[in-house]
Amino acid sequence: MRARRGAAAAARPEHLAARLVKSASPDALLVTTAMRGYLRACLPLQALLLVRSLLPRAPRLLGNSFSLSIALQATAAVSGSVLSTLGRGLGAASLHACALKSGFAAADLFVRTALVEAYAKAGRADLARAAFDEAPRRDVFLTNVMLAAYVARGEVAEARKVFDGMRDRDLVSWNTMIHGYAVKGEVSMAREIFDGMEDRDDFSWSSMMSAYAKGRRSKEALELWQEMRAAYVSPDRITMVSVLSACGDMGALAVGAEVHQFVESNGIEVDVKLGTALIDMYAKCGDIENSLRVFHSMPAKDVLTWSSMIIGLANHGLGHDALSLFSRMISQGLQPNDITFIGVLIACTHLGLVSDGKKYFSSMSVVHGVAPKVEHFGCMVNLLGRSGHIEEARQLIRDMPFEPDAVIWRALLGACRIYKNVEVAEEAMAKLRVLDPHADGHYVLLSNIYAQANSWEGVAEMRTMLRRENIQRIPGRSSIEWQNTIHEFVSGDRSHPRSKEIYEILEEMMDRLRQAGYKPMTGLVLQDIDEQSKERALAEHSEKLAIAFGLLTTPARSTLRITKNLRACEDCHSAIKLISLVYDRKLIIRDRNRFHHFSEGQCSCKDYW
């Protein structure tokens, strides 16, 4: 008998099923074995079809806890629409009734756990909770199923109540809560759970890292990465993708390169997702050469891989290379998506290719079936406006199939600064005061336009408006990486431990710039202060402080990489060109709009940003 049942356990489920279908009185144990085999093979529907075919001949087939719990597991794994086609008797409610009748619902924890899961997967959290509450005793497995049910529905507060009521918790309990909070964007709560764990596994670290990455809390993500390395935890691919995303956000090239080195030294296969993350990280950290190197080394690429490379090239001012890569992508039969066309239109904007930009924009829907979104219209307004086609940009905004947002009007306002168009600038500003009334950058831009037009009444009006409406300036933040640590500065910052040395270098730097012909653009300062104070305010802009720190800490003639959260102002742009000449340095500055590669007194943007 043992030999026969051992052979049955080893048989493939379809072979067992074929024998059972021919049997006049199917053996319940063999049926259970076949069902379990189907479940292990991820074929739950086949398990249920087998039960349905045998029930007329064996009505007591589900009369034991093993077959009943497996039938419930299969029910949980099959979608509701498919389940409805099987007829009555195999849904969660019917199997629940069967369990109650047999007494297994109360006595058997396996059946109770499978029942809660079946209701949860059917979208009936209320019935799942009722079945959970009716359980005379609960173990950690049953409670984890209830936790997962709430988390899957986004009801993390309810999951937390269940979690707090648990006498015993295992890693799954803790990880489920971290994942739930991470998905909901409640990063601090996820960290609270994470910090409360005595033991952590790879999933714990990965979930916490994902929470930071999704919440754009990149600094904490990088700190967590250092904790992981100190704890000798080997990251999985998901963790590495999240860390690389944080590196790109912060401009942390050394940490990103460390992750890449870990991948290579451990022989980890660079799949499409990890490869794309590396491409994106290197491009966002200002190392476009390594970004290209990773791209060309990848044997398989998807549309996101190509799009990331195209956007990276475009943002670095390598528009012709970006457009050439787009042509290669099309020639290889890949279908571009909306993200791809963002990169293509950015390339056209940075090159000033108006006719090409129009052609690509038109081809989105006509050739490729990609409906333009507001971001694509924003790119076109930017392209037309910055190329001097202000009226055409204005008309495009009027003809848009949806309401233009603040980004659209901001692009038009930026174009008006280049071409000193006061009338259209005032129209754009009127819209921005409604759509984004507290963004100080709009007021600064319009004030600059008034100043260029010698409209000092307009400049005074902007200053008055800023004071009257209590509009706070968004502080410019610039960061630079040194010794695997991100050092961040704000304007006038004196909080850095080496602040005294930084300001000494800053004074020396500004003196050398003045000797080279630098003249502070004090008209950019809207505060009602004297001329000397305006010069001091400009000198202490965050990117100048970050550069001073770079000059203090790095070898002569080495490249400085700076990341800024706002658009670089005209004064800093002019100053950095001279810094590259005076100090014989390459500086790669990433601002809100693009990358600027400064070298020998010139910028890759050709003063067009």
C-alpha cells in the first residue's frame, strides 16, 4: 500500500486525473494528491475542474480537511470571472458551507486559513474578516492571511489593528506591514515598523528601500543602503534598482558606481530593469559616457531602456545623438511610447530644431498611435517659444485639447524672458497667479522681463506683490558628492562643518572672477536691499557654495558635478563659465531644466536654457 501511494504522489497530476476520471469510486487521497499537484504547477483551474467532474460520483469527496483546504486554495487562486463559469459548489461561500457542515470550519486551522484567503481573493474582505473573527483559535499563518488581505485592498489602518493585536509575529507579519505602508506612501510608518524588527530578511530591506525610492526620500534611501552594507546584507535586484533611482535623484555618482561594481563583482546578471536603472543613474549623475557604455553592453533592451538613453542624451545637450538613437530604435521595429517622445522633443528643444520638432510631434498620433499628453504640448511650447515663435506657441496653447497647466504657462513665460515680450509675459503671469500663485519663480521671471524692458514700475510692482502676498522663495539647494557622502547647500548656508574654509575659498573665487571680468547681475535680486548686499546674496547662491566646497576638497583640474533643484540663474551661469576658465576645471551642473557642461569658459547649452 505504501509503495502504491508513494507512486501516486510522484505521478504527474494530469496522469492521476486521467485515472481518477475513469474510476467508478475515486479515492479521496488520490484526488487530493492530484489537486495539490495542479496547485504546485500553478494550474488551480485544473484542480477545480477535476473536483467538479468527480463530485457527482463522489459527493463526499470534500468530506475531509485536506481536500477541502486544497479546494479553497484553488478557489483563492482563480479569478472570480473564471470561477463563475464553474457553476455552484466551488465558490468560497459554497465551500464555507461544506466546511461548516463537516465541522472543519471550526476545528481545522488549515481550512480556516484557506477560507479567509479565498474570501479575500474574491474581493470580500468583510466575509474574510467575519471568517477570521469566528476562528476559535488563530495562529500566525491565519493572521498573516488577514493582514495580507487588508494590505492588498489598501486598508493599512485595518491591517495595523490586526497586527497590533497579534501575540506572535513572524517575518511575514512585519514585512507585510512594511510593504503596506510603502505602497500607501506612508514612509515614516514603514520605517517605524522596520525599526521595531529584531530580525530582518532581504524582503524587509527591499520593501523599506522601495518605500524611500517611491516617496522620493532619496537621502534616507542612500543612508539605508549604507546600513545594509554595514550589516553585510546582500541586496536583491529590486533593492539595487531602488538605490540606483535614489542615486540618480541625488546625483550620487560614487554610490551608484559602487552598486554597479557590486553587480559586476558578484556576477549578477544585468537584466533589462537593472540595466535601465544603471543607464538612468549614470545619465542623471552627469556621467553620460558610462550611461552609453551600459546601454551598448545590454543584449536585450525594451522601450524604457531606449527611452531612458534618449532622454539622457537629450538632457546632456547631445540632441543629434538622441535623435539618431531614436531612428535606430524605430529601424529595429520597436514601438516608441509617450516617454520616448518626451526625450525626442527635449532634444529638438535644446537644439532649436523647430521643423523637426513639429514633424516628430505630428508623427506621435499619426504614425505611432501615441496620443500627446500635456507634457508633450509643454515641450512644443518650450521649443516654439525659445526659438522665437512666441505667437505660434501662444496659439498652440489655445488649441490644446485640454486645459493648459502651470508648466505650459511657465514655459511660455520663460520664452518671453529670452525675447523680452512683456505683453505675452503678462498674459502668462495672469494664468500662473491662478494655477500656481505661491511659486516665487514666476514673479522673479516677470520682474526680469520688466527690468530688460526698463519698466521699473513693473519691477517695483513684482516686489510689492511678493511682500503683500507673503510669497516665500523656494530655497535653491545644490548638492555635491564627496567621499560617498552628499553635501547639500542652500543660499547663505553656514551650517556645514567646514563652513569657515568654504567661505574663505568663496571669497578667493569671487575675487578671481572679478579680475577675469565678472560683473554681478544685481538686477536679479528682488529684495529691497542695497547694492553691496545684493552682490553678497548672489555670491552666496547654493551652487557657488557647492563649487567652493568642491574646489576645497577635490584635486586640481578634476571634474566637479553639482545637482541643483531649481533652474540655474543667469548670474550663476555666467560665473560658472568663468570658473571653468579661471580654474581650468570641467563642471557638470544639473539644474531643473537640463545638464550644463562647462569647460574653457563655455557651456554646452550655448546660453540657451
